[in-house]
Amino acid sequence: MDIVEPTLILDETRCRNNISFMVSKARELQLLLRPHFKTHQSLAIGRWFREAGVRSITVSSVRMAQYFARDGWDDITIAIPFNIRETTRLNELAKQAQVQIIVLYPFMIDHLDAVLDNEVGFLIEIDNGYHRTGIHPQARDRIEEILEKEKTASHLSFRGFLTHAGNTYQAASEKEINCIHLQTTSIMKNLKAEFLGRYPDIIISLGDTPSCSLMHDFNGIDEIRPGNFVFYDLMQKQLGVCREEDIAVCLACPVISRDEEKRKIVVYGGAIHLSREYLDSRNGKIYGKVVLLEEQGWSESLEGTEVTGLSQEHGIIRMDNTAFNRIRIGDLIGILPVHSCLTANLMSSYLTLSGTRIDHLNSTR
């Protein structure tokens, strides 16, 4: 491979297989798949979803929504509490796409409606126990206040309830993921049952890759919004959500230092490439696992060979004797990321196994 600096390698076959898996699952369970595009942030990969039949997407910013709207995506949910400083941008976006935003406060209905010229849908985010953002499901007064404001709004319409079970990422087992999923779906179905008589078209939307990959009981749920599944990563593997052979990206890094005495190597590839996300192990923090790059992809991760330290540009890798003796300065090695969403965001582009460069949103900065 003609690579001279840290480069994110993408296995297109694995990526398309992951897309097909989730599309088929959603179809089988009669769910709308609204994948979260914040993981890949790429027009080209977005088109792979379109080829698989996906028509509705999730993003994490107005800027990201505009990027994909320019490529013909016209049903977009911005799944982060809306930033009211971007109201003018939202109004422009709503001219070319059906947009849904998250509203958490009654005053936002008045504020937005006074400025918008185009219709925008909104969902109320519910805190399922993750405690990041969202309204507590028992805070009915606050929900009612928002809906009361909606009655007189000219450009805002209530679409339903949304949640993100991000607490599944801290689960210790599939059983715990199942418990979180059951709790989340119960909360959301109860809300829908309570408000369906007044709003017969409302939906329930939930999204996290662990639940959407492993669980099968989505009765009463209308749409799912997983994102990480497109690439998967070591975090998902540790949770039992995917196999290592499902991970579709690895970071190619040049070897720049080799310490015979300590049996460690240093690569050009650090926190600004991988992020500082880590997994806990018996030997301490792990920031990635090492694979050998091959003509048609990469090997299984090398036993006992992990990224154990990061600085801005450097990755420190502990190796057993067998692996260490194979590596020379100037070699390229691959690192499977702990969290592919952050790695992809930092790297800004991909190189496919066929040698095609794929840009994403941050390539345009």
C-alpha cells in the first residue's frame, strides 16, 4: 500500500454487509430504518445505504443535514437537542427537505415559530435512564406544556417521541443490554399509548447499535436509528454485539520507532487519529488492537499486541516476541479502533481496499 501517514482503511465488502444486515433486520421487524450518518459522514457511503433501500436518515448537526440534503436526502432527523443559534440555517434546510428536530423546552416552540417560514417537525426526547439529555418520562407537565404551545404554532408539528439508550454501551453483558432495551421500550410504548388518541400519527424512535444489533422485540416501536453498526469497532466486539470480522475500518500507521529491550514499537498514529477512547483490560487501558495489513484487507488481531499508550501523534504498542520480531521501522501496521465513530470523524476520509479515496463531511472544511 502506498501510504505515508496515518490513513483510515475501509473494507467496502464488510461495510456493505453491515448495511445489508440492518436493512434486512428492520424490514423483517417492520421498522423504519433511519440510520445515523454521524458515524461515516460520507456521501459515497450514504449512497450505499440508498442502494440498499434506505430513504430516511439521522444526523447530528444542521451542517451535516445540509451536506446530505445536497446529495438528495430529503427526510432527515437532527438527533441532538436543537441549537437555537442555527434557526436561520434550519429554515433554509427546511426548504429542500423534510426535517425533524428535537425540542426539550416549551419556549423553543415560540422562538422557532416566530422565525421559521417553512414547516419543521419535532420530536420530544425522553431520558430512558442514560441521563445525557431528554425529559424524564414522568415529567408529563413539561411534555404537555410543549404540546400546548404546538397547538398554535404555524410552522412546527409534533411527530412523536425519541430516545437514545446510550447506557447499553456501558453494559457488561448481552443480558444487561436486554434489560436496558426492555426498560426503554416499555417507557416509550407507555408514552405512545397515552398520547396516541390525541396524536394518531405519532411515532416512537429509538436508536443505539447494541440494542438494534442484538435485540428482536421491537413491538410498538416505529423506527430505529443505529449508526455505529456501519463500521462496528472493538467496543462493540467487547459487548458481544459484533465479531471482529465485522469491523470494517482500521487505521494504517507507519512504524517510526522500535525498542528491543522493552519489546515495544511506536507508530505515527496517536490521539488525533484514534481518539482517546479506551477499553479496560487486565493489563490496563487499550486504545486499539494491532492487525497486519494484507492485499485484500487485514489479518485477525495479533494476540497480546495492543496500543497501550497515546500522545498527540504517537501510538505506543506492546508486543509479544513473535509479533515484535516481524515488525521493522518503516513497516505499515493496522490498528482496529476502539470507537470507530470518533476515529472516522478525526480522519476525515477513507481509503478503500481497491485504492479509492472516499471523502466525508470534514474533508470539505
